[in-house]
Amino acid sequence: MSTPFLLSTTGSGRATAYIESPKIITFRGKTHVTWLDTPPAGFRIKIRTLDHATGQWSDAVTVGEAVDNHGGPALTVDAEGYLHIVYYSHHHPFRYHRSVRPNDASEWGPMEQFGTDLTYPTLVCARDGTLILTARRSYEKEPWELELWRKPRGGVWTRQGAILKSQRPNYSQYAASMSWEPDHRGMVLTFRVYEQPSYDTPPVSYTWIGVMRSPDEGRTWQKLDGTPIPLPATLDTGDVIFRTRSADGRHAEAGATVLGPDGQLFVAYSDRLAYSAQSYLATPRAGGGWDHLHLNPYLPPELRNHALIMSGGMAYTSDGRLIILAPLLDLSDAGEYWGHPSTRIVRFESTDGGKTFTAGLLGGGIPGEPQWMPSVERATGFNELPETPSVLYTEGGRGAGLGDVLKNHVLWRGL
């Protein structure tokens, strides 16, 4: 692993959060990284570029503002090298820009707005240059949905429709991860849906983790066995990998997923209780169903009693290594897991296609501050994944509210 590079000392409480939103793009000798900053002026989307030939980083460029700590960016690149970024919203329209020049993040074109009450963008680029985005759509009285949007090359953003729908009204969170199949036409969407129909104390909640596949760039969707899924999909119609409910004292977490070079799907998730969290790597069986590899036993012995929460990133390298990054923390105090001060990032590596792993801490960190929200570069269409992938992560606390202006560290390092 490389030495971490400090990108910013004014990162927000969720500087690199929502790791399903791609934030690192490598293209023709440059790596562009974007995050949510909080300079004194307020929430700002920042981006910096590493020139591989010189080893030098550019100064930070401000792309635009965000409404609060949920308004972080999603980044992709097209075949010509133009960068595309979506950001700003927390129950608002999104804002979008294209870079003025290919492979150059120093200047951005006019801002475009689209959508209604959207949050959590995931962005990829199709073979013909069409941008494809998923995002959560919130409603006042109806169950919330995951919408899919398209922007043809040279065209405008157009809503295709809802592809996932909660079963209950009030509040839902969608963490959706899109991955291209090797033909760059088929795609796989994995998701975590958290439904909170009641704000009682403690709140009543339900979580389900699942997958859908599209053979035609997101126009139609099906189960992994090819069975068509009427849209929007629900808990009853999608391929469900794991589910929990708060009445059992359990909560499920999941992060970005990855496809191997042969199209093999890897989905990492965790089962969290008050004092612990166990994590698993799920892979589909040829005849249906899922295999679930328990990851906690691969931790170093002194860390096996810690909670492993799989809200992290994954990469499958060109030399055949599967890498998983995830937060690891000591929940023996039954404290709040989100932003727990003991949080560190653990790195898993497999050289046998995900059958076995070695594991160790990423290292470093500010004493008493969480090291968390690891966002790993992932294939979005035309970015050129380096042999050694890289990660963007945050060191510092979550803050007390949506609008807190903080001074967290934002770091980048090769894996």
C-alpha cells in the first residue's frame, strides 16, 4: 500500500460517504478524486487530479455547492475523456456538469438541474456515451422509490421510471451499486433498502439486500435466472440475498459491489446487533441461491471480537486479486456505530477468487477519531482501473447534524 496523501483538512462529516457513488476516476495517466468539503463558506464539491507521470497533485477545484452533508458527488468519464459529475441534492433536484476539456477537472461547463426530491446518485456511462443514473426519490405520503435516469450523448436528463419501491411509506434509504458486465451492455444492480415506517423510540425498521440484472443497459430488469421483474421491483419480486428487522435486534449493511472479469458477482454485507456485527461475502450459485462466506474469521486474532460493518468498497484487480475495505470498530460499549471513535478501516485480500482471505488494518488514523467511509475506484464504463486500485476515505467525526461545518481529513492512497 502507498503512503496516504492528505487531500483536505476541511472535509465534511460525510466527506467520502455514500460509497456506492463513484468518486475516483483513472483515465490516460491521470486519477481524478472528488469529495464533499466544508470550507468556511459551507458545503462545497471539491476535486483534485493526480498526474501519474509527475506524481504531482493539482490544487483543489470547486465544482459547486451542496445543500448539506448528503449532497456529495458521483463521478464518471466517457470514451473521449470528458468527466461528468452529479451532486448537491438531499430531497432536491440534482446538479450536473461536464468538464470543459477531456481528462481535465480544472474547468466545468454550465450547470444543469434535473429531477424532483432525489438523493444518493450512482452514475455510469454506457457504450454510446449515455449517462445512466439511479437515485432515491422521496415522497410526502407514498412509499419511496429508486429511480433510473438517462442522459444521451448531447441530450438532456430524462426520467426512465422507478425500478425499486419500498413496501412501506414514511422513510427509506437506498444504497444502490451499478456494475457493468464484461460486454458493457448488461448490468447488475445490487441494493440495500432500509425502511423506517415508524419514528417510535426505538424506531421500527426493516432492511433487505438484493440484486437485479439488466441485459440492455437498464431498460428492462430480471432476476439472475432470467425471470423478468415487473417494475418497480419490491421485496417480493426481486432477488433477495439477506433481510433483517429491528424487532429482532438486527440491522443489515452493504456497500459497493463488484463483478470479476468473468462476470462473477460479489456482494459483501453485514448483520449488525447491539454489540457486534458479522460480515459475509455472498456469491450466486449456478443452480440458484447464494453461498455466504463468513469474513470475520479472517481478521487478525486480536480483532475478531470487533464489529465488522460492510459499508465499504470492493475491487477486482487486473492480476486477479479481490480486495474489500470495510469499517471495523469496538462496539463492546453498545455505542452508536455510525461514527464510533474506535472505527478503523480493515483491508481484505483474496488471491483465489474470494474463497479465502488475508486481512489487516489499513493503518494510520487520528487517535480518538473514526477512520471510515472508504470509497474504492470502481468500473463505471470507460475509466481505466489501474493494477493497484486506490481508496478515498475520511478521518474525523460525523458531526451533530446535517449542516455542521467540520475540519475532517480527506485522504487518498493506493491499495
